[in-house]
Amino acid sequence: MNHPSPTTPPSPRRKPAVFSRGSYAEALRIGEILRKETVGGALLVSAALIALLWANSPASDSYFALRDFKVGYEPWHLNLSLGAWAADGLLAIFFFLVGLELKREFVAGDLRQISKSIVPVAAAAGGVVVPALIYVAINLTSPETLRGWAIPTATDIAFAVAVLAIIGSHLPSALRIFLLTLAVVDDLIAITIIAFFYTSDLQPAPLLLALIPLAIYAFLAQKFRHFFGRKVLASWFILLPLGTATWALVHASGIHATVAGVLLGFAIPVIRSQAGGGPEAGPGLAEIFEHRFRPISAGIAVPVFAFFSAGVAVGGLEGLASALADPVALGIIAALVLGKPIGILGTTWVLTKATRAELDNSFKWIDIFGVALLAGIGFTVSLLVAELSFGQGTLQDDHAKVGILAASLLAALLATAVLKARNRQYRVAEELEKVDADKDGIPDVYQGRA
């Protein structure tokens, strides 16, 4: 009599992981970016504090005189105040880095896989839509303030990582990547909103002319990526003039000039050229440019913008109470402190349930809540959108800035309370990542040139 041979029972299908740790190479790269943003965040906060103190001191007139001092060539529509130069010019450097980082993430980073990118991108979208709806709901009876609906849509990554540094958080790499992706996608959505909703008196001729230097810039960057990767001065003497011409023409067209920064960032190639040894030989031109120009953005451009933008005359306790009672400030505070975590956490939860995915075992839902609270720090881009919405120096702009500052401080304190309590667990996860890296023999990815 023949007995059937025993069969091995099928192993249960493994559920897809949400926010998995990803590659160690990606973790190293993200860690390097966040270390630079930590210094930039400290400078950003310092510049904003100096501006606030100066704007509310007996010497406040000198601050506003400096901010409103005009310089530039009027026939080219570039006779701008120092505050406008900071917003239109220096922030273009910041958005250039945003363009580089976003392209790098989706071309060569871990997020090039739809399975890994769908959750953070959708969460970022949720973190934009819900705050905007909350702001609109609070300002629905005040049509003149509805124009500020986009103010609470962005996350300030420099400010956020400065908070992480202050509390000494050892956030797992998966959550660090998630936070950075949230901020980058938020910035992309914000710059798209600026381009489409805050463009007035569009001039087609300068916009079409801007395509000429942009096309030459993109061709040279693609064709001679190995050359620009090796020769530091070449990008300053060849690409910078073309980029400046693109920026000036976009500015003259009526579209906010920071849009030019994103387009210039998108034009830089991510993959290393064959002349430089191919993709496996080291970082591409986009990553090299990140290392070269991020210190300029984090150390100069963003802090200077914060200095000229954050200075608002509060008017003592009475003025502060009046500002915080304004629907503009109330809408911003509610949108950033409540709307951001609701949008991010809610979207993430819905997607995990819809896909039957599980969280990575290095963290829990409370950790995502902490990161979502941290994403409520909307500073740099929020200040920019406030100025575009209401005009620099107006009463509504001042109240919006008070709301942004108050919301960012409150979000930072709440995130600190959540993430600080979880720090011991984060240290354990960090040690596990190091052990995994040692087993795999991962080399430092920052060796070599393009």
C-alpha cells in the first residue's frame, strides 16, 4: 500500500512592509543631508529670533528700513527691496536643492520603486490637503483672507531636524527618509501652488525666452556631466550665468522666480556618466551638486530669508492677543498643529489598511504620529506664501507670520514630547541598522567623483 508523501505546508505570505528601512546606502545619504540641515536649522532659528527681537525693539525702524531698502536694475524689473531679493533670489537656491533632491529620490533613490514611494507621497499629499481645508473652514466667512489657504501646506525640514538635534533623537532611518520625503514633496506641491495660484500679470514673452538659457543649461549639464563633476569652477562660470538668466526671465514673466530654481534642479542629471565610470562608480552630478551647494542654501540663503521675513512688530501682549485672535492666525495654527498630523497619519493608516501592509518592526504608530507632528513645523515656505498671499508688511501678513511662528513652536514642543519618550527604542533600532550594515560590508557611498 502506497502512502502519500508528506508535503510541506505553504508558508504564510509575508505582508508588505510600510516604511521599511531601505538600503543602508540610502540611510547614509539621508543622514548626511540631515546633518547639514541640522546646522542650517540652528542658523535659521537664530536668524528668525534676531529679526523678531530687532523688529520689536526701540530700534525697529532701522530693521524695517533695512528690509525695505531697494537695490537693482529697474529696466529688468529687478529694482527690489532686500526682503524681496531674499524671497525671490536666495530662496531660488533653496528650491534648486529641492529640485535636485526630488529628482534624485525618484530616479536613483529608494523611492524610485512605486511600492516604497506611494505611502510617503500620499501622506505628504494628505498633509497638504487637510491643513488647507481646515484653514478654509476657519476663514470661510472672511473672503479676503481665503487667499492664504496654501500657507500651512509646507514642512520646514531644516527647522524639523534642528528640533531632532536639540532633543538628541535617534530616529530610525526609515522614519528619517519618511520625514525628508514628506518635506521634499510638500515643497514640490507648494512651489506648484505658487506657480499656478500666485502668478499675477503673466508675461508670455519673457517666459518663452527663459526656455532658451534653460535648454542650453540642461544640454550642457547632461552632455558634460563628468566635466562639471570634476571641475568645481566650471559650474560657477558656465552654468551659473545661464541659471541666472533663466531666473531673471522667469521673474520678469510674473511667475515667482523660485520656480526657476526647481526647474534648474530638475535639469541636472542624476545618474553618473559612462565617462565617469558609469552608475556603479559613485554619485552622479545631482548628488555632487547637493554636497556643493547645500551649505550655501542651509547656511546663507534660508537664514537670510528668515531674517528678513520673520521680523514682525507684535505690539506687546495686546498686539499678540489681537494677532492670535485673527482668523488668519487661528487657521494657520489649527492647520499646522492639527491638520498636518491628521492628514499624514490618516492617509498612512488608510493606505496600510487598503494594502494590508505592516509597519517596519523598528517603530510603531506613535512614532509616525511624532513625525507627523514634526511636519507641522511650517516655516520657510509658509512665510514665503504668506507674503505672496497678503503682501509683505500688511496687517494680515503680520498676523499670518505670528500664526506660523506660534504653530511651528507648538508643533515642535508636541513632537518633542512624543519623540523624546521613544528615544530608547530608537537607539536599539539604530544599533540593529549598524549590525546589518557590518554584516553586509557596506562601503561609504560618498567616495569617488562623477
